[in-house]
Amino acid sequence: MTDLVIRNTTIVTCDGQNTVLTDGGVAVENGRITRIAPSSELESAASNAREVVDGTGHILMPGLVNAHCHAGDSLFRGLVEDLPLEPWLQVVWKAQGATLNRETTRLGSMLGLSELLLSGVTTTMDMFWYPDETVHAARTLGARISTGGIFFDPPGVTGDDLKGRIAAAERFFEEFGDAEDVFPAVLPHGAYTVSPDNLKTAKQIADRHGALFCTHAAETRAEQADISSRYGRTVIRHLDHLGLLDERTVLAHCVHLDDEEIDILARSGASAVHNPMSNLKLASGFARVPEMLTAGIPLALGTDGAISGNDLDMWMALRLAATMHKGYTGRADAVSTAQALAMATTAGAKSLDAEERIGSLEPGKFADMILIDIKRPHAVPMFDPVTHLVYSTAKSDVRHVFVGGRQVVRNGALTQHDIAETIAQVEQLQPKIAASIA
Amino acid sequence: MTDLVIRNTTIVTCDGQNTVLTDGGVAVENGRITRIAPSSELESAASNAREVVDGTGHILMPGLVNAHCHAGDSLFRGLVEDLPLEPWLQVVWKAQGATLNRETTRLGSMLGLSELLLSGVTTTMDMFWYPDETVHAARTLGARISTGGIFFDPPGVTGDDLKGRIAAAERFFEEFGDAEDVFPAVLPHGAYTVSPDNLKTAKQIADRHGALFCTHAAETRAEQADISSRYGRTVIRHLDHLGLLDERTVLAHCVHLDDEEIDILARSGASAVHNPMSNLKLASGFARVPEMLTAGIPLALGTDGAISGNDLDMWMALRLAATMHKGYTGRADAVSTAQALAMATTAGAKSLDAEERIGSLEPGKFADMILIDIKRPHAVPMFDPVTHLVYSTAKSDVRHVFVGGRQVVRNGALTQHDIAETIAQVEQLQPKIAASIA
């Protein structure tokens, strides 16, 4: 029996051929897509389906993949402004230390992941304290999540030593290693906060579980200088030298790379994650996106945390990924709309080693799908759906979101959670956060 | 008698002292602000007012000023992509020539100005064919507009010769010269499309009416090279040499300026308009925004047309103005939030020679005001209202818009016009537009 049919809609599949159906439909069974076809061919499926959604006036596309985020940091949105990364991090860490426990972390994750789900992000790779709380938040909302134990040599929020970090990482796999809605990972913070030995330990745990290994890398010039002076190698060379780069490695930022580092990355199969708004606002710089794409590096897209952003707007990230490198390189075709859209969908899926499950609308994949209103004054006329998604779509155009065929956003509102409750709790916590850095 | 009181709201006045009231209100009479005070002091005004609006959970701020736009070009949104300005213009002009008449121009202006008003832009400087149709569209919606006769040496859409252009410019002043809702201007397209003599003629007409003179300037390197080779001077020097730069001159773009050109502009009193999204997408480059601000050039903000944008999102422009120059210069304080917000408000007003009438919430000014919902998951917590407006606000957060005290947007919908009608007409025209460049 068919659980769900969405039909009468423009479908941007994001499949390998970038197939677009102008009047198509999708059938879903047991959380997975069973069929994509012209609407006219789905009549019998629709007549037997538990639920039929009319997608008239909308684009149906895969849920977006946000490949780099710190959802819990939404608690600190706008707290520290207009500083470069390093001094900024010192204040952020102070506020985190004074504010975060399991309860507040879950609250922050609820806030951040709600924003993401409402804007059509169905899968997020998240690096934060108490990652099991992030999973619980994602499950409450009905979103997919990639996260896991963090490594960080200083005590940080949890105060764990190395043994504690290892135990937490292992516990995460015990609890979530087999879940369909979790893509487990080990996430050391970065080469400037985690020693070479501890980076290797983190990678060994990830490898033992066939899991992802994700870290910040080459975000700023200062970081490059720091790592070079400590280890005699730039960040990517340092990580490569330690044997940390392979197809299950995800490197957030990769702003400052020389040609050889781009080659190293491309050969390794590791994914990079572009975070345009964070890179602009923190004055980190312009990642070499066109060169990375040309080199064949799987290049995903992320929002980073709302403390750098100051929101988690993947549509803004998508627009910037498609435009800012044109302005920077002087080439109006520096990044194509198809390349940009792939960054937010299929490349995100690939970075999570999940390209068989998410990132495009194809039979057999999870029915993670979003419906976008295309009849708004900022969005008509529409001459090409892909161009439209990249250059004219705003987060508020996302009206309906399905994860594994379940509708988790209806008419722009969460179906599984009362967001007003979360907002009220955040506002109650706000004075304490402000006081933490006063 | 008080016509309107809005109270119980956070007010970002954008006045000279950047005054913020955490629980304030505004009283309006005959279309103008009569009082701004703490809510508690407005009780008697409210009890006698025709209408009282509760602004709880919102920020009240001045309506935004979009200082460079081609609203009618919204008809061609997404039609021509990923080309640099010059070859792109050739296709745009072809589509315009085949599509535009009085009726379609008004339709395009309705589309563009509706988008703008819904997102809180209460005044727009617009350069387009049939400017009286733009005024009619603005009036239908209840928005303020700055526009006037264009000068363009080729026949263009209307086929007028110089005499026709002059007559049209004069006619505009006859019809709208005394209107409160129109800031009249003369708008030659640019130094590369209008001869030195005709630029001077346009300026003379503007001066005779004490009106604005607006043109594109120094948008691309190709334009700089073209003007230098034709006239032996760069664009700004060329305009200066022709005596066209003064306090009522508005220069759109100003991307490619050398230090001396920045000095020339600063001394002249002319305004520049930064159009970040257009400059990125058309690969025009990075305007020297921090340097122009330091030099004291009145620097306004614009969206440009939706054919370069591909929308008219002033919040996107605001965010970019505040962030992209940080990424570009490597300085996390390159543009402050206060500077960015001023670009979208007071500097916009100044560029239109209307700083006594619009751009801030102050007694005596037009009651052009917008209410922004600040209780959304992408926008809490809020530690500072100005930071919040620049870095976290999206166009969809604008809920209510008042122009001259009249509510023209209520709960995110136009009060004076049925936008569905405009959208249907645009979609009916769409196949003809697509065919025009096929």
C-alpha cells in the first residue's frame, strides 16, 4: 500500500541527470520513494494511497543537507559581534561554559534544528557538546542528524579528559550506531585544539565503526600560521600526514588552501564544507570554491552556527555559494546554478557517506522532500526551476517538509513540536547568557 | 486628533543618536510622526486615537529606502543568467524591446513594488521606461517612489529621440513635481549610453526643477575601460569634468573607484548606491564600501533590478553590505551594523534629498514605519536590536507596513491590491517573454 503521493508539481530531482519534471509526482512507501513519474501515471497509486498531497504551484525537491552546523549555538545568536574568529571564540567559549548543560544544550538544539527544519533542511551535520541531546532534539522534531562524540583537548563544557571523550564517543555508537535517522560521526574540533595523537585516536574510533570523521580545517589565516609553526606543515598537509583524510572525512571551511592542498584533498576523497556567511562575517575569507569544484573535491554547503551567521539559512548559503565567487573571481560563470544546488543536496549527502539514502529524489531513497511555494511576488515569473531555487527562493517559501515520508512541517509550521514553547524557554534563559560575558 | 498610535514595541529610530527605545510608541497625525515616547507616556494619545496598534513582540523601525531599482525588470527575473554585465545587457534589452509597453511596464512595476512593499521598503528610487506608470503602480500600492524621465541615446523601448526624452522628462515634472509621494528625478542611463551633451542636458533639467540626477556609474571594469578610451577620463572624472556631481546626484554602483575618485565623490557631495547582490552575481566586483564610508560619501543601498538580483530583497542587501566587505578586506569590523543600517535608511533618505522627510522615526517626518516580528525561531534570542536587524532579520519577518500613517501591509499581505491578480497576469505574459529571446 502506498503511504503518500505528492503530485501535480514541478519536481527538481537533483539526480545524476538533473532531471526536472514539469508536472510530476512521487509515491512513498515505508518512508522511501517508490516511484517518480508524470502526475498522469500516478493516478492509480494516488487512488490507493493513505495520503495524497496536491503540489500545484510548488516545486518538490529533496530536503536540503546542512553539512556544517552547531545548532545549540543558536542560544548565543548575536551575543558577540564583529571580531575575527580567534578572539571571538574566546568570548563564545566563555558564554558556552557558563550556560551549557544537558538541558540548555537540548534547548539550543531544539531552537537551531527547528529553524533548519522549517526552512527545508532535513539532514544536518552538527558538532556540539552532549551530541545525544542533539539527537533527541532532532528526533522530537522529526529531522535527520549526523553527529557524535567531540574531541577537544581543553576541558571545555563537559570537563572530560581524553578517557572521557573516548568513552562518550563510544557510547554514542552504542546508542545510535544502527539508527536510520542518525549518521554517526566522531568530531574532533580542529587541529589547533586537538593534538595529533588525539586526532588519530578519534579517527581510529570512527574507522572502527565505519563512521564519519569531521573537523574544522583551514578556516583562517591565523589557524594556518598557528599549525604551520607548531607542526611545520599547513593544516591539510598536517591532517594528511597524520593519515586522517579519506572518503569518510569531512572538513569544515577549507578557506585557505594552496594548489597542492587542493590536490591532496582531491586525491584523498575527503569532503569539504563551504560556509559562506560565516566566512564573510568573521572575515575568514573566500574559499576557493571554483577551484575545489574543478578539482573534483566533494564540496558540501553549511550554515555554521548562528553565533557566526547569525542564523541557519541554507537558502542564503546557497545564494552566496552561487554568487560571491562570481564577484570575487570576476567570472560570471564561476559557479553554476547546478553546481550550487548540488552542494546543498547531493554533495551534502555524499559528504555524509549517505548518497544512497538522501540528497536526491530517486526510487529507493528516503522520502526526505520539501515543497516550495513558487507563486510569490518575489518569485514569479519562473523560467527555469533550478535557477529559481538558487537565486530567487527564500526560506519562507518552504511550506511543507517530509522526512521519511512523514510530514514534519505543514504550511510553514512544525507538526511535531510547539515552537512557542522553545522560544519562551530561550527568552527565559537570555538574561543569564547576557550576564555570562558581562 | 491622533490618527494612529503604535506602542509596546522596541523602536529602532535610526535618528542621529541611533536612539533605541525598549518599550516605546509612536503617535501619528496627518501622515506625520508627532511624538515618539515610552509607551507609558502615550496612554492619553492612545485613548484618543482613531487606531491603536499593539507592537508587542516586534521592532518598529523606519521603512527601508531602496536607492537603486528597476522594478519593471521583475518581469524578466531569471531569464538571462551567468553572463557579465555587457553581454547580459544585450539580451536583457532584446527581451525588454519585445515585451515592454505602457501596460506591461505597469505590470512589471506592480510586481516589483509589491515585493518591495511586502518586505518593508516604503521608498524606492526606480529607473525604468514609462516612469509615470511606475508612479501609478506605487500609488496603487501606497508606496513612495523616486523616478522620472530617462535619457538613453539609442531608441530603446520607447523609440524617443533627444527631443522626446526632454519632453518626457519635463512632462514628469508637470505631472508629479509637487506630489508628496514622489521624489522627482532625471535619470540618464549611464555614461556609456548617453553622450556628454545629453548628460548635461539631463542635469540642466534636473537642476531647473531642484530635482535629483541619477545614473549608473563605474559598475564594471569594462565600463571604466570604455569611458576612459572614449573620453580620456575614468567614469567619475568624466562626470565631474562635465559638472554633473553635486548633492542631488545619485550614482548607482560605484564599484571601481581609485583613491582620487573617492576624493572627488566625497568633495562633490554626490551619493553612491551600493548594490551588493547585483555586483556579486554579475561578477562586477566589490565596491570599496569601507573606504567610501570613511571618506564621508553618503552611501545608500539598493537591490538593483530582479533581472540581476534575482529578487528585490533589501534585507539580503543589508546583510551583504555588513558582511561581504569583512570577508573581502579580512577585517571583522570593516562595516559596522550601525553603518549598514544607515545605508538602508538615513543614507537612502539623504541620497533622495529627503532626509527631512523619511529615513528615520522622528517627529515631523512622514510616518513610514514597519513592524518586524522578532519572535521567530531564526531570530531569538535578541541581544541587540540593531545587530538583530542587520544579521538575523529576513524579509518574511516584516508583518506590517505603514506609509504616511496608512497601513499598506497587514499581517504580511498588501491592503491596497490583490497580488494574486498581478501574479496571474505575469504568468500569462511569461511565454511571450521567453519567446522574445528564443
